[in-house]
Amino acid sequence: SNQEIGVKSSSEPLPEKETATEEEPLDQEVEDKEVKEELEKENKESANQKQYVLNPNNWSVKPISSANPKVVLLTFDDSPDKYALDIAKQLKILDVNAIFFVNGHFIDNDKQKKILQQIHDMGFLIGNHTYNHVKLTDLSEEEQKDEIVKVNDAVEKITGTRPQFFRAPYGANTEFSKQLVKEEGMLVMNWSFGYDWQKEYQEKDKLTEIMLDTPYLMNGANLLMHDRKWTSEAITDIVEGYHKKGYEILDPSQLDISPSK
């Protein structure tokens, strides 16, 4: 009875019958826990099921099986310079995701490291855009390796996660860089279109207009933007504009990063 258990001292041996009944729920608990863990694992796996692949012929993303084809992917290069955190905060409010491609020279000091950590903690994926933003085609293999691996090491040290995506400055890859990126477990990624580095679009309304009305907009477009003042000013209007056009903003964690063949 409960009363009996209540007065029992911990040092007193339990009668056999009680020991048996106490062990049974324990076995059941272990079993329940295992079932629960198995279910959680299955749920996690189905949540992690990749829905999209990158098409290396034009760098767009395409759905696997029944995923929505009408998506665009947001990416921001040269992060985190001055505006990446502000862009990330706006995207968070809009409840959309993106990849921030970082340059190593922007994560050298404690303040910059903290900003990268904040962007990562908000759930954004961090990509590798080389250390010094130099053209890989101008470098020796050893220098290319340094430019790429140093960023992966630095990002991992700050965030605990190595980048899964690589974008070469100017989109200029070499055979060596492509092979190295594959060995590092990353996906090479260029882009479909982007305008914010061109003089005529360095202004909020003009940038918004061209991003939404460009003839290159299509299902799966991979959008290149940068850590720039006018991009930060335009980003909310750009995202809302895509939503009005019926596009979903792709969560890049849905992208299969198995190295492209």
C-alpha cells in the first residue's frame, strides 16, 4: 500500500513482490522511450528530407518530386560587412530564409565574429565566399586552398558549423577549386541573376523594380544580392513583391548538398 511505501526507509530491502512490480513499469518506460526516440528520429529524417536540387547548367533550383516549383532562393555575398545583420533581421520578420556568403576578412575581429554568430543563430545558412575575395583563376592551387579552407575553419570556429555552400568571387571557379569544394563537402553555387552592384541599381526603388521585373525571373531562380545599403533598404519590398507574384522563398536547408556530378 502507499502508506507502507511512505514509511519505508531507503536502506530497507523491498519485499520481492514489490520489487517485481516496480521493475515492470521501468521496462515499460525504457520501451516507451525507445519508441519515442525512434519516432522522433523518423520525424527528423522526414523533416530533413531534401526537397530541391541545384541545376548546375543554369544554377537554378529544381524540385524533387512533388515540392513546389515556384520558388526563388535568396543569397547575399560579401557578408557580414555593414548591412548583413540588418538584412537578416528583416528576413526574420518576414519569416524567410537565405544564405549569407561570407568573406574571411569580414570575420576577423570580435565585433564581426559576433555579428556572424547572430546571423547563424537566427537560423540563416552561412556560405563560403573566400577569404580575400580575389579571383581564384589568378591564384596558385596552394593559394586557392588557403582562400577556401581558411573560411571554412573560421566559420566553424565561430558558429560550430562548416559552410555547405561555396561561391567563388566573380563566379570564377577552377578545376582545382571545384574538386577542393567537393572534398570539403560543399556545393558549388553561382547564381541566376543579380543587379545590386551595378551603378544604375544602387538605389532602393530601382533595385526593387529590376529584381521583380527582370526577364530572367523564373521558377527556381537563384538570386544574387550583396551586403549593401540599398539592398538592405529594398529587401523587404523585394521579398513581399515575390510573394505577391506567387513565389515562395526557398529555405536553403531544403537543398540537397550532395556534390553536383
